[in-house]
Amino acid sequence: MSELLIKIDPDNLPQPKFATPAPERLISGSPEFTTWAFDEAKGGRVKTGIWQATPGETHSIKGEIYEFCHILEGLVEITENGQPPVTYAKGDSFVMKPGFVGVWKTIETVRKIYVVIE
């Protein structure tokens, strides 16, 4: 396969990286994060892969980051500060734009395809 065409295949994952939220971001629960990075480009400013989170609630602060998400499985509730909560489930796609500040609540373990642009 070409280096210019990358397949993000949930059935053929690269080596995972494991993490937990920074203490200042944790609101409730004990969420654990797993990331399968498929590609980085533009000096690490563009990233693609699959990310998974177990149930819990964290502060989400995008800063200058633009992120596209497509939910493969699970259920999340995202609440932008000052706005009503929005629920996303399998098959849903959304974008979190630079400046987004809010809460990410994983209700059921979620797995998503992501594209992050810094």
C-alpha cells in the first residue's frame, strides 16, 4: 500500500499506547484510554488513528486543536460549556473545533476513529 493512502482498519490495529487522564482533567470515574496511532504527518500536527475510552468523565479542552471523530462503538455525552449535552453513539460523526471547552462523559466504553489537526 502507498504511504500516501492509509487504511484505518479496526480489525488490524498497530501497537497500542495506554494512558489515563491528567488529574486536573478528571471529573469522575477511572477512565482508561487506548490509542492505536495509524499515521502522523506535517511534523506531528496531523494525526489519525483509533482511540478507546472506558467509562468516566473528563474536562475536554481543545485549545487550537481541530478534531474529527467517528464513533465505531459505545456511547458518549459531550457538553460544551453553556450548551445542552449531546449524545453520540455507533455510526455518529462530529467535529470538535478549536476553542471547544466542555465535558466528555463516556457512558459505555467508546471506540472512535479520529483525525486531529493542530
